[in-house]
Amino acid sequence: MGDFANRVFAVVRRIPAGKVATYGQVGRMIGAPRAARYVGYALHGNPEPGTDPGCIPCHRVVFKDGRMATGFAFGGPDEQRKMLAAEGVAFDEEGRVLMDVYQWDGHSGNEEGDGPAGPPPDFDWEAELGDFQ
């Protein structure tokens, strides 16, 4: 697809089952902090959706408030919710992912001593980017 999409796919492949990331979080992790919408475009064209090894589990990417993507390309928001629920993700009474519990911290969770895939939660993007924002 292209370098941007390939970087998105590489990060999304690392999100463990039972966790979610936001579009903006994925954008920040690939060095494109203001590209949440383009992360969504890339995932809409996901060539290998699913949960099998080697697939790109785009169902694990949600809006920052935990809502499902209304344009989820592979069956709609109900299918996305079903897939997340099957992995143990829980939702509030409005159907949003409980982000404080299920948001991925940037570690793959698969390897001992695995380093973060992005900056720490308290990373100050504004201070780092300055006039480039």
C-alpha cells in the first residue's frame, strides 16, 4: 500500500488480543501525531484483517472515547464489538470500550523485556514538537 500504511499495519499487528488502541495513539506511535484520520483510511484498506497470526487486527483500533468505528470496513461496528468481546474486552452502558482498563500501553505483551512501541504516557508532544504542530 505505501510506507504510511505499512507503518500503521506494523503497529496494529502488535496490539495484543484483549487490548485496544486509538487511531491517534497509532498515529503518534508511527511518528505522525496528527494523522488519526489517515490511520483510519489505512485500516479501511487493510489487506489482511482478522485475528490469525500474520493478520492485521484492525478491530482493536477504536476512537479515543472507546466508540467503535461506524465505518468499520469488515462488518460494521456490531461485528467490531463482537470481535473485541470475544477477546475479553468489556464495554460501558453506552457500548464504548472501557478505555481505562483495555487501552494498550504500547508493549506487545508477548515477549519478556519487550520495550515500548511509542513514547511513555506522560510524553510532552507539545514541548517536543514546538512550532511544528
